[in-house]
Amino acid sequence: MGNEESVFFSRVLTELTLSFHIIYATIGVGIPLMIMIAQWLGIKKQDEHYILLARRWTRGFVITVAVGVVTGTAIGLQLSLLWPNFMELAGNVIALPLFMETFAFFFEAIFLGIYLYTWDRFENQKKHLLLLIPVAVGASFSAVFITIVNAFMNAPQGFDLVNGQLVNINPILAMFNPAMPTKVAHVLATAYMTSAFVLASIGAYRLLKGSDHIYHKKALFLTMKIGLIFSIAAAVIGDFSGKYLAEYQPEKLAAAEWHFETHEGAPLVLYGVLDDGEVKYALEIPYALSILAHSNPNAEVIGLNEFPEDEIPPLYIHYLFDGMVTIGMWMTALSLVYVAGVWMKWSFIRTRWYRWLIVLGGPLSMVAIELGWWFAEVGRQPWILRGIMKVEDAATTSGQVDLMLLLFAGLYLILAIGSTVVLTRMFRKNTVEQELADRELEKEGEFR
Amino acid sequence: MTLEIIGISVLWLFLFGYVIVASIDFGAGFFNAYSLFRGKQHILTGIIQRYLSPVWEVTNVFLVFFFVGIVGFFPKTAYYYGTILLVPASIGVVLLAIRGAYYAFTTYGGLEHKRYTYLYGLTGLFIPASLSIVLTISEGGFVEETASGVELDYWALFTSPLTWSIVVLSLAAVLYISAVFLTWYANKAQDEPATELLRKYALIWSVPAIVTATGIIVELKGHNPEHYSRLVDLWWLFAISFILFVGTVYLIGKRKAYGVAFGLLTGQFFIAFFAYGISHYPYLLYPFLSIYDSFTNEAMAVALIIAFIAGLGLLLPSLYLLLRLFLFNKDYVQGKRNDHA
């Protein structure tokens, strides 16, 4: 196998691992916060339903976290196995957040074990809730540290390259690179948003499938509210991300927006197709790209013509970007109408078709997460470390990457089937009605 | 003490932690599967499940900590080990992934089948075997550096008696460490039949563990004489380790002080593991990579050490809490309460 093939298969394997891992990682970052909110509401309102909500979410969460942990271990190792040259270089500058991530993960793992096995151990439930805080903090900080590494790949700083040698290394400066604030905020907000919409989707599905229990209605309303808040946050952060890109990675923004020539008062190209370098059937919003990039309708936006041909990312990232933004907008509108509808007592939000839309919202949000990461990664091409190292120079020289691709594809298939089967069985066997009745009996037994 | 030495000591310490906690985990899975096979599952399953359930995820983190840390402190290892370990490390991580995920599926998800118990037991043997190969490779003689990069000579590796001795040692050590720990744990749980069975396993596996360990030292004489002579210089450390081994076996044999026995065992492995590590110095991969020529820059090293100290300040109390709530909680150990979500 020539090295071109090694590069190709290394890219495919990394893409596969990340695309699979990100599903479980997103849930793993977001759900602890949801559990925390539900348990806190339950304690505050003395409402059994919210407590049970937290309890059932926890059970499901453990399954997803297990897959998240093992696939996270896989990508952690694959970074060195598939991109040894990159890790050798990057290890010198950006090893600190990677190292700190293992501590965050350690912290989370310890307290998750404790939280899971102390549900009825404490008289005071608030004590038990306290044990969840390190889980949620650890999960979110894992995301923060890993995203910092990804931000560094987009906007490397904190070192000087003199004759191919790294000098003046400053690990802190490398961590707080220009891409970091928007990227970290965006990853966190969308993880919370997606987790909320996935849980809302499950609630809506139960309601559609005949259970009319108030438990599901409470769950649905709560998660739609949380989803709305974080989808608005994600939109605001998205605006800042646009300004970051215009300043530091103009080629990524230009490729995503099909902005070919540098000029002032740039319009935003929505949708459309590219036919022989010509944009067709697109929606153009005048001045909108200049506003997105610089908050000024007349500002100059750098176009693709300023970059050498071999340093421009593939133009299909436009579709990824548009897909992500469209889903984000759609979910904001869907949750806004729902929340407003509950307050204003609109009846159509309780119809079957609206609930089906909410059911669809969960998987759709996950699609947006995938599109967003593909956009982030493909949009950085051809660089692995922007301006410093190209992807083709970073990959392993080993000839067995294609076999490893098959091996890992098999693994992910097994894990996907296993986790789906287990999760469905877990909740189908033990319905909410059943569990509420059981707990009632348990309590009566204690009083007698 | 130089930064290089601090770095490698920290990593070696965490690898030692992984060897102990993972051995307990791997061995427990194997004993569980074996007792199912022999129709004696009722004796061991309760004890093993109770120990493993809250801690399985923590075990994994020790390993992640080690491989992230080594790339941090010694970035050149990413290039050398990253390139040559693609296949063995991938196989190891796939097995770990299946094992970890299916543990969660069965324990928390109610997926019950004999098949998974056997799967869990067998991966507990294959994983240490595949991971221990890294130690063999580090001795040198299996890696070639050419113009196009570094390559692993699989044929030489798999036909070397050293490889297979280290594999056998890893298996024997896993089962021995696990059996001694679980004997103590079962005894704390006042579970008479389980204690007796595990005690028997501990005594059986002590023999191959010590025999293969000695055998490997002899084999190194031919394979890597430089390493061998450094090992011999440290004979007194190995002597102390051996005395601790005798102490453990004596206590287990006399049915006395199982907790002390496990303490002695930890000491035995700690001393042997560090004596091996010290004699390996300064090479990470003989003869290509030493801790000096692969070391990161000073700024990063200092940052990593500060992060490590801060992290440890957070971790140690948390680990203590975990142990206090489960390992040292009488009601929990004896199975009187579960409190699972």
C-alpha cells in the first residue's frame, strides 16, 4: 500500500470513528445537565415525576456513556496510531489540554460510579444531587479540553517555527487560541441543545404510542424549554463564529458561503447547487455575509481568489454548513412554537402531527451535530494544523490501515446494535406507569 | 531529579496502577466465566459483580491517562510507537471496547446471556496478552528503521520465546493478582465458599507467576544483554520483591490476614515493576528512543507537571470517597444494599 492509500484510509477511519463517537459524546456531555435539572426540580417541587425522570435518564445515560468511553479511548489512541507525525509535532505544544481531559474524564468516571450506586443511600436527597455535579462538570470539561485541541488545529499559536524547529513554546497561549472561545461555546451549547431535543423526542414518542401519562408531558415541556434556550444560545454563538472565521480562517468562511471574489457588501448565498463553478438556484440575501462577517453591511469580505488553489477546502462544505444552520433554525422555531403554545394554550401543539415533528427533531439535531463536525473538519482541509502541516504529511506510513478500518467498522456496528437493543428493551420492559406503581407499593410497605 | 525522570516516574506509576486494577478486573471476569463453565457460578458471581459494578469505568481511565501522558511528556513516542503499534494497539482497543461496552450492557441494561459472560472472561485474557506485547517490543530487536519510516517485524516478534514468555507472565500475573484481591474481598463479605475457592485459585496461580517472571530475566540475557546486566545490578530489589511474594503465599496458605496479604502482593509487584522500569532506563524503545532524546520542551513539561499535581489533588479525595462508599462499606460489600439507579 502506497502512502497515498495510507493517508486516504487514515482519513476514512478517523472520520468514521469521530462520526460514531460524536453521537455518544454529545449525549454524554448534555444528559448529565438534564438529569441535574430534573432531579433539582423534583426535590424543589417535591414531585416524584421529576425524580423518576432523572432516575430513568440516568439508567439510559450509563449505556450511552459506556459506548462513549470506549469509542473515546479508540479515538484517543487512533490520534497517535494514524497521525503519528502530527501528534509528534502537536504533542510539544498542545499536550496540556489533552492531559487535562484525562483528569476531567477520571473525575467524571469516579463520581458516575458513586452517583449510580447511591440512589437510596442518603436520607437527604440533596446530598445525592451534589454527587452529580462532578459528573456534569467533568463531562462538560472533557468537551472543553478536547475542543481546545481542535481549536488549536484551526488557529495554531503559542510557538514559533524557526528552521523547522519549534521554539518559544507557550502551552497556555496555545490553549487560548483565537478559535477557542467560539468553538468551545458552540460545542457545549449544541450538546445541551441536542441532548434536550433527543429526550424530547423520546417523550413525544411515548405520548404518540398511547401512554397519556402526565409524566411524559412534564418531560416534554421541560426538555423543549431547555432545548429552546440552548438553540438560541447556539445561534448567537454561531454569529460570533462567523466573525472569528472572517478574521482568522477566511478561506473556510468563503468556501462555506461560495464567496469567490473579495468585495464589499457581500451577499449571503443560501442553498443552491454548483454547476461548473456557477452557482444556480440559490437564495441570495444582500449584504448578509458582510453583516455575518463584520457586523457591517458594507464591509469587505475576503474571497477564495486570495488563496492558492491547493489551499482551498472542498466547496461541498457549503451543503454541510447550510444543512446544519437550517436544522438549527428549524429546531429553534419548533421549540419556540411549542413552548409558546403551552403558555397560550394552543391546541395544535398537542396534535399527532406536531408530536411527530418533535419525534423527528431528536434525530435531526443529531444530524446537525454530524454536519457541523464534517464542516469543521473538511473546512480545514488541506491542513491538519492550519498553515503548518498538511494532512497528507501527517499520516502513518503503515500499510495495514485498510484492515484496521474494517476492524473498527465491525466494532462500531456491534456497539451500535448492542446499545440500541439494550436501550429499547430497558425502557419497553419497565414502563413509567409500571415503575410509578412499583415505587408506590414500596413506599406503602415502608410505612406499614 | 530531572524533568525527564519526574515525567517517566509519574507515567510508570499510573501504568502500575493500571496493571493492578485492570488485573483484578480481567481476572475477575475470567474466574466468573470459568465458574459458569464448571457450573459453580452461584459461588462467585455475586462477589465479583458487587466489586466491579461501580469501578469498571475507572479502570479504563488509568490506561487512557498513560497513553495520553506519554505522548505529552515524550512526543517522539507518538511517531515510533504510533507507527509500529497500529495493528496490536488497534486489536487491544477493539477488545477493550467490546469488553467495556458489553459489561455495561449486561450489568446496567439487563442483557443476560451466557455468551456475554464467556466473552467477558476470554477478553480478560486476550487484552493483557495483546498489551504485554508492547513491553516485548520495547526490548528492541523487532523494529527496523528504513528511509520510508519504522516497521515492526511481525515474524521475528511472534517467533521469539521472549514474546510468549511475557504473554504467559501477563496472564499468570493477572490471575494471581485478581485471585489474591478477591480472596480478601470475599472474606470481607463473610462469604465462606467464595473465599475458599478464590484462595485455592490464588495458591495455584502463584506458581506460574513467579516461574515465568524468573524465566524472563534469564531470556533477556540472550536477547538484550545490556538490559540484563542492569537487571542483575538491581538484584536486591528483586530479592525484596521475592520475600514479599513468599509472605503473601504464606498468609494465604495459612488463611490469615488476607488484607495484609494483598498489601504484600501490591508491594511485590510495585518493587518488581519499578526495578524493571529502572533497569530499562534510559530507553523507551531500545535502541531508538531514550527518555532524553524524545522529551518535550521545558515549558510543556512544567505545565504538565503542574496540571498533574492539581489533578491529583482532585483525584485522590475522589478515589478515597469511591473506596469508602463501596470497597470499605460493610453493608455494600456484604450485598445488603445496592441502591442502583
